[in-house]
Amino acid sequence: MSLLLISFVIFLLMGMPIAFVIGIAGFAFFMSQPILPFEAAVQMVVLQSQSFAFLAVPFFIFAGNLMNVSGITEQLLSLARLLTRRMYGGTAQISVVMSTLMGGVSGSATADAAMETRILAPEMMKRGYTKGYICSVNCLTALITATIPPSLGLIIFGFVGEVSIGRLFAAGIIPGILMMAFLMATTTITSRIRKFDPPAVDAPKLTLREIFENLKQSIWALLFPIILIVGIRFGVFTPSESGAFAVVYALIVGKFVYKKLNWENFKEALITTLKDNGAIMLIIAMSGPFSYAVTWVKLPAALSTFIFGITSNGQLLTLIMLGFLFVTGMFVDSNVNFLLLTPIFLPMVTSAGMDPVHFGVLMATIVTLGVMTPPIGSALYTVCGIIDCPPEEYTRESLPFFFAILLELAILVFFPNLVLFIPNMIFGVAG
């Protein structure tokens, strides 16, 4: 076990791409165990990459990229501008609302944060926002996409942990909306204190007619997560097939509804998808030997014994596990955390009597938060790189938003029905 962990930490600190870190550590373990044939490690790489369950991941990535180039993003941006125009910090509020609406489109927090920073940052700088504030708002509000379906994190968690994808999708709705409320409140308070972007005195009041017209234009994007959940619930398609449906849906909406999908932007979406899928699927494939090694050395059992030795209270256990996941999320990609840590923590969760769907939503939020934190957060450096913002300025400006997110997570831990209400209503109470 020591060789596995030491090699993992050393290569990670060297800055090696995470897929190779996992792969080298896994193969090194097999080489150190004479009773384990080295060929088995190679076979595990192949088998992991050929899993039918993971087909949904590349399909959803492709669907998200298609929606981004087919006019859906513009419609959602128009709706967000309308809903926030009379709010304090209105331009920053657009980012919060957009992340909520885009969760059902992109499924990726980093992609959402980058897109919103490129769109909103120029206008926010004109209105007097500091660079650190701009980056913290656009980055941390993208965390909402971690729970709003179709979250890639929830998909991977569901497949690895054999948890219902439909229930996970339904469970993410209320936490996503609740996080939107917490972050909008934080944006209002901080903008008012900093005197950022006060609402125009002549801004017209919202009318039902305006809202209806914008909703009519955005309805195809807003319906997408609902159709997914209903389709899975009534057996129209399986969770794996839902990814293929998402691609077909994006093609039809982009080509025939918004009429903005052409050959050029289709190629753009396809090239972006190939790059995204190449990185993610390499991580998934390389996780095969590493995951086997973790199970072989009985790390899940050892960690379970250690944590249960601290406390047997289910809620305290959850907080301890979330704290551990937050720390690992600061150093390791969220998808890697799902692949490697779900098999470790899920048995502990079920032993403590906690619903795995409830834990899945909490895990999706906390490990995604890790990509927005120093020292290695990919979303952090992506948004800071777009407008040349020092990471330390981002860190300082992000503290109120971090506090709001952690408060929302604490509420979800102690009030699980907020997470389980919709899945229990749609799918019935889990037996």
C-alpha cells in the first residue's frame, strides 16, 4: 500500500497529468506484487474503458458542446439578464442564474465557469467590479452545475457506486436551486457593501409578458433535464441510453428550433468533444488498476474502521467524510475522486444508514468545489487566466461565497429530505 500511495503523491506533486499519475501508481503496485500477474493490470485498463455504463459520459459531453454552439446559451443568457435587471450586483447575478440554467446544458463546472467569465467579465469590469470578485463569482457559481442534471459527477458516481442515475438527477434539483438562492443572497450583500453595479433607477419592472416571451424562447433548454428524469423514470431509455438521447435532442433543437447549428459549429463542437472525452476516458481507463490495488490492500476496510472508531453518529461521519473529500478535491480532479473514492466511502455511508443518493449529491458538490480552490483547482486557474487575475486576489474575494456554499452543505447534511423529496416523489421511497 505504501508504494501505491507514495508513487501517487510523488508524481502528483511533480505536476504530471493525473491520468498518468493514477496509471503509473497502479502499474507500480502490480509490479511489486509477485502473486498478481502484470497482464491483469493491462486487462483492467481495457475493461474499464469498454464499460457500457460509461457510454453516457462521452455522449453527455457531446450534447453539452452541441447546445453551447446551437443558440441555447444565448437564449438562457437573455432570460438571466431579464430576471436580474432590478437586482443589486445585477451583472454578477446573471452569472448565478446562468449557472443554474446552464447546469442542464453543460454538466461541467469548469466549462460553465470559463464560458460565463468570457461572456460577462468585460461588462463587469466596465461596471467597476474587481478582477478577484469577477473570477470568484463566475467560478464558484458554476458549482451549481454539480447537482443540476445532467451532472457528469452524478453520472460517474451512479455508475461506479451502482446507484440509480434517475434518482440522483432528481435529487440534485432542490440542492441546486437552494445553492442559487444562497449565492444570489451573497452576491447582493457583497455588491451592496462594495457598491458594485447598483440597479438603474429607470430599470423597468418585470412584466409577465416579458417573462413569458423569454421563457418561450428558452423552453427547449429548460425542458431538457425534466425530459431526462421523466424518460428514465418511465423506462423510455436507460441511463446509458439517455446520453445518446441528449445528443439527438441537441441536434434537433439546434438545427430545427433555433436554426443556428451548421456544419462549421458542428465541427467545432465535435473537436472540443474529442479533446474533452480523450482526457476523461483516459482517466477512467487508468483508474482500473489503481482501483483494484486500493481494494487489494483493503484500504476501504481500514479507513472504515478508523472513521467509525471516531464516531458512530451518521451526520458526524458524513461531515468527516466530506472534510476528507474537500481536501482531496483540492489536489485531485473531481472525476478522479468519483472513480477512486466512491467504492471506498459508499459502503461506509450505507453502513451508517445514510441514503447513497443523499451522499452522492453531497459528494458531487464538495469534490467539485475542490476544482475551484487552491493550490491545483483547474476551474480557478481557468477563470483567472482569462482576465489575468492573480490567484491570491481570487482567494481573498471568494471567502464570502465559500462560506455560503459550506452553510448550504451543512443544511443538506442535517436535513436530508431536502435532497430526497423529489426522487422519493417521482421514483418512490427506496427500499
